[in-house]
Amino acid sequence: MAKKTAVVTGGAGFVGSHLVERLLKEGWRVISLDNYVTGSEDNHIPGAEYRRGHTRDIARLIPETPDCIFHLGEYARVESSLNEPQLVWDLNLSGTPAVLEWWRTNAPHAPLIYVGSSTRFARGEEGATLTPYSFAKATMAQLVALYGKWFGLPGAVAYLYNVYGPREPEGERGTVVARFLAQRRAGEPLTVVSPGTQRRHFTFVEDAVEGLLLIAEKGVPGEYHVCADEELSILELAELIGGPVTMLPPRQGNREASEGDPSSLRALGWKPRTSLRDYLDQALRQAEGV
């Protein structure tokens, strides 16, 4: 019996590589499409098929008809999008419509899971228009829903909330957990963007992947918040990691908080299994050679 085929755009990225790994363990044939703007060959998982290119060329690069599509391959940094909006338009507003057209014409019966951004739900703010990134992500999430209505396609949007874990990027495009851990290992102060009271739902990457798979299996169509229940401020995160803190000036687009409601995902049987505190405790012990 032939294996089912899953396509993962952004499969060489942080979350994408964990998703690829899990799909392979479950017996899928996995095709990744990545432009390697933030993805890395270091994240390649043996057994997957990797194709390099822009998502707007997906019809040429992936002629196969998949059984499931996970679309993660977009620009994925909030504050830096203010410095490079043209890249956001290119990767998100140009690439994603091409993915949706390829889905409609090539694999209309395959569920498509679009990974949206929790910035859309910024508390007390106009979340969808905070930055070019949040605008593009909110617009494409709406387009995915409309494709489902217009053409009867099985699509869903999964909003990921501050995912952390192994293979997190640490640099300018990195996540706050990885950046703080790298600063702690280097003996440097943890750089907290003022005011530091910004609150986040930190979600372990393997829990996020479990959510994506459940949505593909049981939750199409719909919208789902993939987020841990616990919410911490950035200063509370810094305190857990430990060490001196340097406060940086406020940055445009750095939202105060997001509303995360995982109830619809929990209804599918999802439950986060890893806490941020446990992960940090293990990471700090490893850094100290304990």
C-alpha cells in the first residue's frame, strides 16, 4: 500500500522540521518546500524530500498530489517586518495565494492547515494591523477561510502562540526563549524590551505539532488556537532563566498580550504535555553540565 503524502511548506524551519519529523515517524511520505530565508539544512530530517524554492512556484516544484498540506512557509517575524515590508509582501501576499491555487486545482480533497499568527488577537489593540507581518498573516488567514467557502475546500487556520523548543533560531530572527538562553550561556545580560510586562502563552514545539496533526485529522474546517494555558510576562521569563537584565527601549509592534483560547482544540483531544518551567530547568542544567 502506497504511503500517504504530506506537503510541508517551511519544512526546514523550526516548527516545520519538528512537524516533518513527526509525520515521518507516523509513516507519511513528506515533501518539504522551503526558500531557506529562515530555514536551514541543519534542520533536515532523514527520509524527507527537500525542495528549494519560493512558494509562488509550488505548482512547478511539487507536481505530486498530496493527501495533506501544512502551510508554514511564510515570513515569520513581527518587529523586523517593519524594516523589510517588501519581503513580507513577497513571501506572504505573493506566495500564499499561489499555494491556495495549487491546493484548489491539484489537491482539492486534501486538508490544508494554514499556520496563522497570534498577533491577530493582540489584547486591547488593533492586532491585525500592528505590523506588516501581522497584517499579512491576518489577511492570508481570512483568504484561507474564504477559499474553503468559495470552493468547498477542507481548510483550517491554526494560530500558534510563542512556540519554543529544540532548533529555535537564536539570532535577529530568533525567539525570545532561545535568545535569553543563549545570553545566559554566554554570561550576558538578558535583553528585555520595555516595559517587560508583555504577556505570552509559551507553547512547546512538540505540543504545537500534536495540535496541527489533530486539526488535520479531526478539525477541518475551523480556526484553532494552539496555546498553552499558562501566561507569563517577559520579565517573568527572564527571572526563570536567571541572571542580570538589561532593559531595551520599547519597539513598535511589540504587543502587550494576546487572547488565547485553546478550547476548540481541546475539544479534539489536545492537551499540552510540556511546561515552560520544566523545559527551562532541563536546558539550564544541560548548559551547566549537570
